[in-house]
Amino acid sequence: MKERTVRVIRWSLLRLLTLGALAETIWTIYVGYELPRHYVANHWDIAWVGLDVAQVIMLSASAWAAWRRNTLLVIFATASATLLLVDAWFDVTTARRGDLGQGMLLAGLVEAPSAFILLWVAYRGLRHAVLLPIGEPGVASRSKTFDTREPFD
């Protein structure tokens, strides 16, 4: 890709991300004032089961990528960590008084520590990944596996 094209794409992405963050900030402030304190949700069970299924899929994908030493581990571990933190957040913030202690215990002892371990794995994987351009002449096709010459500590 030409340098000018890369620059245009980079600046366009930067503008879109900045605009998205600004719009989300405004929306969050609006929702914070306008949402009712109590709301009966439809399909509550489907929402929670869907979140848990997404966690199972991402954790399984993380295990597969780790076993295969595939650089996709960085993406899957990051997604798994994010889902675990989202689950912990909603476990605590949506809990009834009687369930709050259990939600906080699970979030503090299982979900958040697991998420931080997965983020550490993703960080280490990113540091040890072989980041070679794909499809360029003369470049070995090892861009999808971790460089095993260095220990993955």
C-alpha cells in the first residue's frame, strides 16, 4: 500500500474513533440521566445465557489458539478477558441485595483475576508473536504462529 493511502486510512480511522468516543460519552451522560431506576427486562434469561455462551466460545478459542501456538490467542484472550469483566460488572451492578455478596465474591476472586491473567497472556503473546507481513515475496509464512525460539513466560 502506498504511504499516502496508509496515512489517509490512519487519519480517517483516528477521526472515526475520536468521534465515536465523543458520541458515546454524550450518549452515556444522556442515558445516565434519562434511564428509569427500575425496568423489567424482556428476555433476561437469553441475555445472560448469550453472554455465557460468548464466554465459552472465546475461552475455547483461546485454549485452541494457545494449544496451536497461534497468534490469534492475542485476540481471543483479549476478547475473553473483556467478556469476563463485563460479566463481573453486570453480576455486581444487577444483583439484588441478597445476591450482591455472591456477585462481588465471584467477580473479585474468579472473573477479574481470570481476566487479568488473560490480558497478561495476550500481552505476552503479542510481545512474542512473529509479526511478518503476509503475502509479500520472500517472507516466510510463519506469521500465524508464535516464535518458539524465545520462552513464553
